[in-house]
Amino acid sequence: GLEMGKLAKDVAWCDKELSRPMEVLSSALLRCGRRTKRLGLELGAAIAPFSSQYRLCRYEQMAFGDRRTALKKKMEARTKADGRAAKLMINQTSMKHMGRYGTLERMETEAAMMDEFATEAAREAEEVAMRLQNEVARIGALRVNEWDSSMKVIASGMKEACAENAAIWESALEAFKREFPDLTVPMAQHATIVDGTNNIVS
């Protein structure tokens, strides 16, 4: 638009009549460009929730990774605790008969500690699961609300911009007709298509 305006001014020095349509075109290009730029700014603000949620995906993956780690820790701790308990059950009677009460007490203590560790790991895994579940629910509800509003803003902005750009070029066409009343402007030809129901639509 700006370049076309400069060209129109340059041409006006030598050919005033030729510069007139160029001035109309440059004015329409400038107005259309400004409106398109404003649309870009509006869309940039409207898609901010999408961008922020995209950046959060990395932290969501990390949260699910923490959940997997907690489950693995829980399973390993429970496996060790069950192994110690089984070993104690197998050797308990024989050690009593052999009088190895010190070893038996040590094995009982170790089994109790491993069971305590397994219980703690299970509790931590449950806490991680609850936090993850609550966060997923919160983010899900937030996305539904924000994305719905953003899509409405985007659709409304694009509809308004298209209408304004159409009005800009229609006014440019009217200006051409006023400047050149003898000029014949060909009508736009509508493409004929066939929809899915075999109906002809223009």
C-alpha cells in the first residue's frame, strides 16, 4: 500500500490520469493491510491460552513421570517387604528350635522396617496420584472454559475482519466506477459444484 502510494505520486508528475486508479488501489491496500494487522494482534491475544497450555505440556509429562516413579518405588518396596516376611515365616520355627533368638529378632526387625518402608511408599504414591488427579481435573476445566472463549473470539474477529475487508474492496470498486464511469467491470463468476447429495450448488 505504501509503495503503491509512492508510485502513484511519482506517476502523477507525468500522467495524472494514470495515477488516479493507482491512488484508489493504494488506499484500499493500506486500509486492508491495517485491518489485517489488527486482526493479527487480536488473534495473537486470543490464542494466548493455547500457547500457555502448550508450554504446560512439558510439566504435565513430568508429573506423569513422577507418578510412574512413585508406583515403581511402591512396587519395589512391597516386593522387598514381602520377601523379608516370607523369609521370616520360613525360618522362624527352625531358629526358635536352634535357639538363635538374636538372629530371629534381627530378621523380625528388618521385616518390620521393610513393611514400614513399603507402607510409606504406598502412601506417597497415593498422595502423588491424588495431586495428579486434582491437577488434571483443574487444567481440564480451565482448558474447556478458556479454549471455548478463545475460539469464539477468534471466530468473531475473523468474521468481522473479512466483512470489513470486503467492504474496503467494495468501496474501492465504487471509487473506480466513479472515476471511470465508462469502465465495464466483469461480474465475478460463481463456480458450480456438486455437493454430497448430488445437488448442484452455485
